[in-house]
Amino acid sequence: MRRESSHLYGALARASLFAMRRPLDRRRFLAASASTLVVAACGSSRVPGSPDEDTGDDEDEPTDPTTDPPVDPPVAPPSLADTGPALARRVPSSLTSASRAELDLELRVVGGALPAALRGHVFLVCALPQGDGSPQFNGDGMLTRLDFDGSRARLLSRLAKTPCFYADEASRGTDAAFENKHLSRTSSKLGARNFANTAFAPFGDRLLVTYDGGRPYEIDPTTLALVTAVGRNDEWIAGLPELLLRFGVGGGPFPTVLTTAHPAVDERTRELFFVNYTLQMPLLPGRTALVRWDGQGDLERFMLKDDRGGDVAIVQSAHQMVVTRRFIVIVDTAFVTEVAKMTGIGDKEIPQAAETTAWIIRRDDLVAGGGDVRARRVTVPLDCVHFHADYDDALGIVLHVAHSCSGDPSEFLQADDRRVDGQPLRADLIGANTAPSDIGALGRYVVNPDTGTVTTSGFVRDDRYTWGGPALAAFRAPGDTIPDVYWVGMGLHAELAVQRVADMYRDWQGRSMDIDALPLSEGRPGTLFRVRSNPLAIVDGFTMPDGRVALSPTFVPRHEGTDAPDDGFVVVTMLSDDDGTAGSSGDEVWIFDAKNLAQGPLCRLAHPDLDLPFSLHTAFLPTIRPHTAGYHVDVRADHEAAVAELSPELQALFEQHVYPHFER
């Protein structure tokens, strides 16, 4: 079985490389994608048009088309964990519900054994569902740290209590109360919530928590308490046009700040980079800033200009950016900011773009103090929410891209939705992400930064692994290149497939299969799999049991191990409604050997009080210490000018319920 799998991976890689090492052509690209899908689904080792078949077209064929990608030999498994009792094939209710209790407890081993070489600290974050059917990402951030010492695993969790968190609590029941509006929570008088609920950015021994709709916050890694915002309010440009202030969006003491949940960190130069933009809307042009910070002083702002000198606009969102040795790459990501759903103005359903626009900035062009800077536009096929890049850019910018392929992360189950299969909608899943409308894919692209063209491409999609994403990723802290990436996929579930979204993506230009051909009746389970980056191929993977969903992968290097990219462990959260495992709530932490995912988990960790919803991004720190950096944004000074324009009652709210929590 192992040998057959390696031949399949080889066929996938050869087909992808053959199709993509040519000038990019959408029809050829999508045809090659469809062929690769057929191979994965049917188990054939030949692909029409692959180097194994003589087509009469030998343009730019790979030099060695007969070589399969390397597959690591199996490692003799230690005592493995079982995967728990059999569950029904259903989406766990746990995805959309969670306790708000802050925890400090020791996790219990309920299967397998805790590896002695597992050491260090894993941080993960989630948005706490509000219980009213709002989108699952629209909720207070819960910060969680897992501590491993080789013999025990402890868990600490704390709410991300930003200044607007306290204002939200204190204003309930008043005319200044915050209200949920799709992916935002706003007050007509106070502004917008910063939930600090999406991702982390390690910076040396310091740690930031981030949110696409608000400033990053630095936290104390030992207590998980928020220490300071990054940048004063007046250092960030407004996220929404002035016109929207009339509709209660974006103004007040808590202005909307649109930035990236994945800032770029260069540990070698001790620099952090952020995106800060005003969203482009019909008749309302957008603008985009690149922000640089050294961790100590004021932010430096660089306004991005295109080749003609015009403002660069973000059309969808800027969820992620990356840094290489000489360049910064900002992607207009396929997470559509649907302002109409926040304001009731305009079209409410907007499909994501079928191509990805990226902007490249030369780091040498960033002069001290800020100013205008040129950005070169690049286009790669299909959509993208998450991507990574090699630090080494000597031969071009190497992008490792996850294509969600119309798996729209900005669409959620609504109470009036109808399932595609005609079955009743489960009320407990209202607010969950909708099912994808196509199978996902992975791409590797080498970009010429001088011309903005893609010079080399690889591409793979696989019926076993790439449904429902690829969503969240982990890899060993990179050197100059990223050789292996560990991805989770959510799978395909009929319970999440609704007609509204199917109709929106029926004629989407990036489709690889007809939407009516989606395998909804049998579905596809969630997965954890490893992707070798060059040549691009899936080389290992594990399929989740029915009723269980893996999220939030983290790579943890093996204590006193080697520098190999797979010498370590992959830690994931595993959500389920399992009520048959003693000592478990059904939500657990599973640990895999990074060298051998297919064998299953080494260990299952649980606790009756552990209650997680859809968990998001993670970070790993080998050691932690209390926060000592001197940088600090004073909360009172940062807000007092805007608060002075409020009513006396709301000024008193800040004096009594907000400022006291941040006095030093």
C-alpha cells in the first residue's frame, strides 16, 4: 500500500510540474488541475498529457519525469493512541460552542503516551461563539497556552481583554451598546470591537496577538495578559471610508483598523511589517500602507503606489503577508470583507476572486521615517487565503500557496439557509463556515520580482486530502527555505453545504469540477497531511475518524533532536462530540510524530473542562519569560481625545470601567 501511494504521489507531482512549467495559461492550468483530481480519485498512475504519455508537445518538460518525489521510510511506531470510540458521521456541535471559563489545569493522557522529547510552549487562539448565530469568528479571543515538559502537559487560557472588551461589557443595555453585524461588532457611539482572536506573531521572546479588524496587541507570554497595543490610534489609517461613519461603522474611540492577522517578522533584522489599509468600495477608492516597526519606537508608514503612481487598493482583505531577504509580499486574500452585511448597503453576497493579486515591495526602497513606495503587481491563478515564502530569494520569490478554491471563509450558515441536499439545517451549526464549493489545491510559484511574472509553477490537488482548505498550516521555523508544510483540511460535509453559496459559486471561473458533481452524499473527512515543497507532492497524511475535526496544527521540534524539517511533533486540537471517553469533554489535543502522520496519534490529551470551538492559528516558543520590553501605549492618552467628544455618561463609563484596568 505504501508503494502504491508513492507512485500516486509521483504521478500527481509529474502531472503538476509538466502542466505548470510553461507560460501560465488559465485553460491549460485548469485542465491539468482536473486531470490531477481524476488521478487522485481513481488511483491511476497515468495522467492524460503527463510526461508518461506522448502528446507531441515537449515544451519545457521536466528533465527527469520518471523520478517519484522522495517518501520517508516508515518509522517503527511507539505505543500509539487509539482514536476513541466510533462516532456518527456528522459535523461536531463543538465547532460553534465553547465555554468562556478561563482555565489553569493539567491535561490527562486518555490514549497513548506523552513523548518525552516533547518540550516547549504551544500558543493557540480561538474566537468564542456568541451563541446568537453570529459567524463563528465574530467573538472574544480566548488565548490558550499548552506547556510540555516531557512528562506533563498543562493548559492555561485567558480572555483577550482589550479596552473595547470592557467598554462592551459596561455598555450593555444602553443606547451605546455594541451589536453583532456579520464579521464585526460595532457601537454607533463607541466604534468597533477589536477581538484579538486570530493569530500570533512571535518576535524574539516577545509575542503579539493579532486580528484582521484591529491593531495587534503584545501579550505577556507567562500570564497571557494583554500588555499594550502596537501603535497609537493616530499612527494607523482608518479602515473604512468616512461615509460609513453615518451608519455606525468605524468611528468613535475604537476606530476600525484594517490590518493583517499574519504580520511579517524578520528575526534577522529585528523588524516587523504590517499592512494597514482603507477598503476599496464602489466609488470610494482604497489606499494601502506598509507599516514597519522595530519593537521599540514609533511606527513607520509607507503608502503603496503602483507602476502608474496610483494608490494600491486592497479589494478583498489582507489576511497575510510575508517577508523574504530582499522583498515584502502582500496578498489581496480571498476573505471578502462584505461591508454590505455590516451596513445593509449594496450587494450582500460577493464571491471571492478567481485569481490572486499580490504586491511586491523592495525592502531597500523603505527609507527611514516612511513615505511613498512602489509596489509591483503579481497575479497567480486561483484564490488564496494562506501562503508562505522562502526567505532565500536569490533565484526569485518562492511562494507556497494554499488555494481554497471557492471555499469561502467569509460565508457562514444562516438561519434561513437551505441545504443543497434538501435535508433540514441543523440549528446548532448556525454561524459555522459553509462547505467548500470545490476541492482545494496547493501551489508552489517562483516569481521574478523585476517583472512580476511567474517563472516556475507546481500544483497539486488530491481527493483524499485537500477538501475543505487546505486551511491551517504549520512548519518548522524556517532557515532559508521551507521544505515541508503540515496542513489540515476540514473535509466536505453535506451539513455545511447550503444552496445560497452553491448558487454564488456555480459559475466561478476557477472551478475544477461541476458544482453538481460534488461528492456531498458520501462526503470527505478532515485530514492532516504533509506537503514536500520541491518537487511539490503530498508525502504523508492521516484521515480523521468520523465525527472528529482537527484544527490548529503546530510543529514542535524534538527536544535535543536534529535540524531536519520533520524531526519533531505536530500538535493539533481535535474537536468532537465524543461523550464516551472517560476524562474527556470530546475536545482534545492530539500529538503526531511529524515523520509519520499516517500511523495515527502518539497521544491524546483531554480534560472534562476543556471546551473549545473552532480554533485558529498557533505559535511555538521553546521557552517563555515575563514581559519586560519598555514599549507601552498608554490607554488613557490614546483614547482621551475621542472620549472627550462623548456624552458625560459615556465619559464616566471609560473612567469607571475601562481605564482602571490599564493603570500602571
